[in-house]
Amino acid sequence: MTDSYLTNPVVFLIQTLFGLYTTIVILRFLLQWMRADFYNPISQFVVKLTTPVLGPLRRVVPGIGGADIASLVLAWLLKSTELILIGLLVGANRNLLGAFFWSLPALVGLVINIFLFAVFIRVILSWVAPDPRHPGVHLLDSLTSPLLRPAQRLLPPIGGIDLSPMLVIIGLVLLRMLLLPPLQALTLSPQWVV
């Protein structure tokens, strides 16, 4: 099926479906880790989407130090399954068990991307002055404040303009550039995984 007419659309569909759910699972981990408001409607949406799968997994995988390890394990299993399915479709039938290792740099990249997009969205929202009581604004604040506060201490507002998000974005992009290539080399990730 390597040269099949349907390979690219099926790969796209697998990446989209698995990617969306994996992102929601990672978001659940991050929101819990950042101690976001559990009763926020968006938090409740994330919880309701992930609880059917995480509930049984939590019986097997306990949390460690308040961290929801079951969410990380689920995200890892989802990403690994996605890579195995795509590997089968693109004809990379050799050593597909390596997908369990290849998924690690992909998940690190996903976490960095979530923070990048959250900071970008927070910057854009600051330009339009949204309702501060909106649930999305509260979640963005919970997710990005632990990154922005140290940057704001390092680079205070200049002339009323807060440049700390730019500092955080530069730091996240550098982290991605410095962290992912060695992780991909260490896990022997094939080119089609990137």
C-alpha cells in the first residue's frame, strides 16, 4: 500500500484523529500539573473526553508525587500506536516496535508546541482585551503564567509593553531545536516520523 492513492489521506486521518486525542490527554496532564481550575468548563470538557480511557488505566498506573502518570502513559501509547499504523501504511514494516521509543521525542515536541501556541494565543488575546472571566482566558493564564512570570522578572515591561512572551517563545523554540534532534538520534527515529 506504499504507493496507493489512498495512503496519504489515510495517514492524514490517522495523524489527525490520534493527534487530537493525544493533545487532549497531554493537555489534561498539563492542566492538572499547573493546577488549573478543575471546574472550568474547558477543563471539564477535557476531563469528560479522557476519563473513559484514563479511569481503567489509573487502576494500573498510579500517580507519582501528584503527577498524573496515567495520562502520560496513555499519550505515549496513543502516539506509539499512531506511529505503528503509519509505519505499516508507508511500508516501514521493519522494527515497528521502535515506535515506542520514537514516540518520546514526538511527545516532547507536542508539549513544547502546546506551550508555544498557548503563549501565542495569550499574546493575541491581550491585544483584543477579552472578558477576563472567560474560562479560556483563565486556562491560558494557568498554563502560561508559570513560564511568563520568570520571564517578566527577567525582562520587565518597557514603556508599558510586555516583551516577556517574546522571551518565552524564543526560549521554547531554542529548547525545541536543542532537545528534539538529540532525542530523535538517541531513539533512532526514522525520517518519516519527523
